[in-house]
Amino acid sequence: MLNVSIYRYNPEVDSEPYMQDFEFDTQGKDIMVLDVLEKLKIEDPTLVFRRSCREGVCGSDGMNISGKNGLACVTPLSDAVKKNKLVIRPLPGLPVIRDLVIDMSQFYAQYEKIQPYMINNTPAPAIERLQSQEERAKLDGLYECILCACCSTACPSFWWNPDKFIGPSGLLQAYRFLADSRDTATEARLANLDDPFSVFRCHGIMNCVQVCPKGLNPTKAIGHIRDMLIRTAT
Amino acid sequence: MANIRTMTFDAVIVGGGGSGMRAALQLAQSGYKTAVITKVFPTRSHTVSAQGGITCAIASDDPNDQWQWHMYDTIKGADFIGDQEAIEYMCQTGPEAIFELEHMGLPFSRTEEGRIYQRPFGGQSKDFGKGGQAARTCAAADRTGHALLHTLYQGNLKNETTFLNEWFAVDIVKNSDNAVVGVVALNIETGETVYVKSKATVFATGGAGRIYASTTNAHICTGDGIGMALRAGFPVQDIEMWQFHPTGIHGAGTLVTEGCRGEGGYLVNKDGERFMERYAPNAKDLAGRDVVARSMVLEILEGRGCGPDGDHVYLKLDHLGEETLNAKLPGILELSRTFAHADPVKEPIPVVPTCHYMMGGIPTNVNGQALTVDAEGNDEVIEGFYACGEAACVSVHGANRLGGNSLLDLVVFGRASGMFIEQQLREGIELKDASEADIEAAMAGLNHLNDSTGGENASVLRAELQTIMQNYFGVFRRGDFMQEGITKLAALRPRIKNVALGDKSNAFNTSRIEALELQNLFEVAEATAITAEARTESRGAHAREDFQERDDVNWLCHSVFFPSDKRVGKRGVNFNLKTREAFEPQIRTY
Amino acid sequence: MVTNVTSLGRSGLSDWLIARVSAYVMTAYLIFIVGYLMLTPDLNYTQWAALNSSLPMRMFSLLTILSIAAHAWIGMWCVLTDYITVRLIGPKATALRIIFQLGMIAITLLYVIWAIDILWGI
């Protein structure tokens, strides 16, 4: 029997959060952490977590699994169980609403701050705007972000200043638009980022890279933003 | 006592997926007070899982491509019960809608000329089926749905749409004229119930693939809009038409895009034979999805399946080379490694036909206005009620949807609904206010659930429902089996009505949501079962062993399921093309 | 854009640049001193005093001391704005942080003046 220890907190009942232990029979199968939660929820309907696509593309079920942020649906037990124990906590650093569900408004607010949409006020052609394969290749590794918040909630700079530091996810998206040959707001975007917090709170410890379930590299993108800031300033 | 808070909007859209957000974008740009009610944060909607692309004749791969050819393919793919006027509108308007998305920033893959990359998909042809395989599916690698959904969300942020994120629409509020005047919705985070009042209520609630045990659909695809419509007494159309996608990963159900076969992958049986050459000599692996899925099941039934239990076939990709796979199908590599423990660069992916898409839904016209059929068989608009996307049946997919047409459907008709509502609002919409009793009526189901004592576990009941649907209403169907299935469903209804609510708290109570979703699933399942049994022919995705031929004399029509008396009626297919004469039904071969 | 008046350069980029440049200066100084000590095994007071009283060395030392001061200012400002914030310790944080910061600035300036006094006192 696998020992599963889960962070529990229901604001209507509990004065403070606690860890609850469950015994779980894996029947020797290497299933995903989300499957374990789904089965436990049959036994205990009060257990609460988010989930949607169950294939790692919607970004709903980011959580802290045995000490590492990840998506429950694509994390097999073989990667998560240590000494027959599975420990599941909500993503760290943001307020907990209930059990494994966190309040992500800070995270989304940072995303909105970078103006995550194409800005191009030149008249659009009758067909698509042309973009070379090389220009398009610059967006690879950027546009794939699923906003699961695994990276930003693994970042100490984001823990301490979630209202001021954009965080790895938002910065990855900031660079996605800076890097897009079709976007014309580069200067304005950069001007919005040149303060001591938004970008420069990144100290390059690369926790974000280590946990990203999509294998993306926010630290690298942040480096590119810094290079662009330097180039425009000099 | 319906002493609940009222929130008022000009238009409210239920569902934050592709079609809902496209409609919302249109309305937000027009300046009308618009809200999107969505049970998950918008980018978690199921559109995000769409992989291969969005089919549209933008003449990038082939400069001579014509939208009329796309129209022909779609009509043929639909096995001739798609409404031709709607298909014409979709294929003709499509390029404009695609270019708008590109201008909004959608990161499409590119050709050497810098245009949008298009790949071949099943059922595509040039020159009305006479010019060979076409490549018409616009793609952003194999993450087109993700790219599209995020772009639409970004567009809505730019236009400051109001999002009621993690709110669940419970039921429709109808006034005394039987017009829709909003919904009762539940704020999942706080548990508060609110009457969201609106002059235009758009259902963009997506599909209900979770009625089946094996599905490519997300957990959230529970047919909430269909369930609400049926409970409100409104009919649904062609609901027996369920698409089984040929390539769901065996065991996990996860989708593997048709784009794999578009890029040159093919299916093999246990003897290593490329069996689609036998079933569809011309199109082979790129025949219609219904054709490929049935061929796969036949291979398995005839003992040529792969694996120890012979219960799946293989999708072979390794011959395409690692470089192509990395460039064109990176997401598939990831999914296959995670869920099939197979690296497509070296070995084939075990796949099996898996429930994927609901062709049926709330009948609408091209403006997204929901329809019902009166006693004389005439279409009648339901005031205040609109639908688009998978929840709607406009109907562009008929009995079988072509790959890549779902994303086009949701963009084109999300946009069309938005534009039409904008025009209606401008002209002025007068609807009678809902009375206390009307709101009360929409609260009844939720109140019943909240007051429940005892009852059975929702997950257990759901599993039972899914097994019945899988066993009796799958790829191949048979009258006596289906009757048995209907009897079993009838026995399940009271048990699901009295489902247990093991958690009565207010804060983020997902058990309450799952119980409500289960009731929606049941409504969809029952409508599917009764209608499937009634349609005594084989057409598109609806394949009956006891009626193996298409019956154009009796069934060249839509089925319409009326929930009040569980009656299956018929509605004529629209053959009124504006730009040319209609395509007459012909034998459908690939 | 987030604004803050107590950071050294007032812009993220200039702070970042100052921190990097000052780090190079300190590294160069360290390498020079360690190298000098290793190449001069039997170093005596006269040699040491001669080195440190030469104008180029005085300038190099001064530059390093200013670099340390700037680096410390930026670094300490980061640490203080990480931990002594209203989010973490409540409304008294702002006053507390300003007190810490002023104290830190005072000490840094004191050290700089003292160092100049030492350098030109050799």
C-alpha cells in the first residue's frame, strides 16, 4: 500500500491546514498522480483539486508533488514516490482557497501586465501577415506555455514579490511578443519592463526551468529580454 | 424563495472555449456589456487539446485551392445530412476568420513563402473529389488548438471582456413566453448562486465525450449546455452522431492527431499490413474518420489486432525521421512517450478508435439562433437563446465531421453569433423579465441536489453510465443491443437524480459540480441512445449491423429529439446553396 | 512598470549593469592582489606601502571600494525588498525597511569615507 499524504484545508471547517494520510493500492501499476487523486476523491468527496484535459496541455492540475512542482496528470508515480510515500501540496507561494486549489489571481495579473496580445496598428493585409520560417522559429519554446504556474510558484523572487516581479511565466510570454516579427510595440513593451522589479528580480537560479512540465526555458527568455533592454539603452 | 443576486449583461456566453471566446470577442469589440461564464479558467477549455489544425481554403499550400472544394468535401464527409447553406457559409467565410486570427497573433507554422503552413487531413480533395488529396489544414505545429485558444483569450483581454471564471451555469431561466432570459450560475469559489440576466444567452458549452468510457475528451466535457437545454424542454438534433477518432492512445484515450497520417504516418495490423489500402484504396489512411475507425474495429474483430489481447492497432511514424517528427509533431512525441510509453521515433504508437466529437447538438441557424420545431414541422426560433461550437448543431458536420473542421466551425460560428447578436442588440431586444417562479424553476435541480440525503456516489454512477454507452452505443450499433441499453439507462435515471452529495460545503466544492455534470451527462446519453435506436440506417458515424445501408428515402434528414415526451422527430436537411446548385447525395467512397 | 525610489540607479537595467560592472571590478582587484601576493613571496612593509601609495593603485583601490559600496547598496536593497515587505510582515514594513535602508546607506558611506581616509593616509 502506498502512503499518500495530502495537504488539506477547508476554510469553512479548518482553522488551519493539515496533512492527511491516505493508504492507496496501486495494484502494482505505474499510474499518474492525478489518477490517484481521482480515486481518492471517490472515497473522500471533500478532497478538492483542479483538473481538466488530463494530458498535460490545459495546465489545471499544477501542484507540488513530493517537493517538486508539476502537473499531476503527466507525473507518473515512478517519478514522484519516494520511500513508498507520495506527498501532495498546493503550489507554494500563492493563497490557498481549499486543499490543492490556489488563488491564482496574482499570477494572472502579472500575465495581463505584460500585454499578452499582438500589437500592430499598421493596416492588416487581405491575407495573413507574412512571416519567414526563421522568424516563426523564434516563437518555439515560448508560445507553448500553458499558464500552469508551476514555474512562477517555484521562484523565490515571485514568492516574495508576486505583485511586482512578473515571474518566469509572464516574462516568457513577454518575450514571446517581443520576439514576434509581427509585433510592433517592442519599444513600449521594453519601457514597461525597465524597472528594478519586473524583470530584474530574476537572479537566474533556474528553478523555473527545472520544473516546467513543457520543457520550456524562462530563464533564457529573461536573458533575451535583458539583452534587448541593454541594446535599446546603449 | 428566489432571493438571489441578479447580475445583468447585454449578452452572456456560457463557455470559455474557442467558440465562446470568439463570440465574446465580437461582442466586447462592439462595446456591449458581455460576460463569459466558464467553469474553468478559459485557457483550460477543451479547445486547448486540438492538435492538427484548422481546415480552410486559404490557398497557401495550393494557390489554386477553392473554398468550394472544401465545401464539397465537408458535405460528402457529413454523409449528406449537413446543412449545405451552413457549410457554404463556413467554407466561404473561413479564410476571413483565419486571417483575423493570424492578425491577432496566432503563431501558425509557416511555408517557405512565409504563408500559413497547411497539411493534408482526411477527406480532403481538390476539384470536387477528382483532383486527388488536398492539403488544407492550417497548423501551428501540432498545438493548433492551444495556439488558437490562447490567442482568443489574449484578444479578449485586449478588449476587456468580463470573465466569470470558475463559475458553473446550472440551468436556463425561461420567461412566460418560453424565451431564454439568462441562466442561474454558481460561483465555484464561494458557492454563491446568482441569476445572470441577459438579453442574449449563448451556449458555447462544448461536447460531452465523457458519456463514453473511452474518450479523447477532457474531464470537463460533460455536455452541460445540452443537459440544460434538454431540461428546459428544448430539442437537440442529430445527437446519435458521435465521432470515434481512429487514433486515441490505447488504454489512455489521449488523442493522437490525424495530422500524423497527414504527414505520412499510417496504420498497421499485427501482420504489419497497411490495412487501410484494402478499405479505402484511394485515400487510404486519409479516408473519413468514420471509415477509418470502422476499418480498425473490423481488423481487431477479425483477429488482426496488435498486443497480447489483440485489442488495438499500430500507428507507424518512425519512417518519417526524427527531424520531421520534432518539427511537425513535437506534441505527439511527448504524449506518446508519456501515455503509451512508446517513442514514435523508434516504435509505433498503439491506437484504438476513441470517442472524440459530438456532431449533434442544439439546432441553430447560421446566425447561432437556437431552433425548435413546431407541430407542423416548421423551424421556430427560441427567443434569447443562441448556441455555437460543438454544443450547437448548425449543422456543418452532419453524420461525420472532417478533421480540422471543428476549429473552423467554432471560429466561424462563434463570430457569426457575435455579429448577429450585436446587430440584434443595436436594433433593440425586448424580452419579458423572468418572474420569481421562473428563476425558482431554474433553481429546482440545484436545490434538490443540495437537499439530498443518502444516494449513490457520483463517480460510481458515472462509470456505470459510461460503460452502458460504450457497450451499447459504440462504433457498431445493433437494435436489440440498443434497446437493452435504453432499458438500463432508464433504470439509471432515478439513481442519478438522487445522486449523493457527500460534501455540502460552499468553498470550491467540486463534488457539487461533478454531481451536476453527471446529470448533464445523463441527459446527453439518454438522448443519444433513444435517437440512435430510432435511426434505422447506417450513415456516417452511425453504423448499424442490422441496417447496414444508408437509407436516403427515410433518413436523408436530421433527427430531432424532444425531451418532454422523449420523441424522435425529423427535420429536413437544408440544400439551399446561395452560390451554386446543391450537391445531391451520392455513394460515399474514399 | 513598477517604480521604486530607494533603488540605486532607479531603473532595473542600470542597477543590473552597476551590479555586474562592480562585480568585474571587485574580481579584477581580487585577482590582482592575490597574484601580487603570490608573485612576491617575501613581501615586506616597504614594498606593500609603496604599492598602495602609488596613484594608480590608490585609484584602483578607490574604484573597488566604490564598487563594493554600490554592489552592497543594490544587493541589500534587493534583500530588504524581498523580506521586509508589507505582504510579509504587515503595514509597519515600509517604515522598518526605510530605517534599515538608511542605516545601511549611512554605514556604507561611512566605510567609503573611512577608506578614502586610509588610502590617502598611507
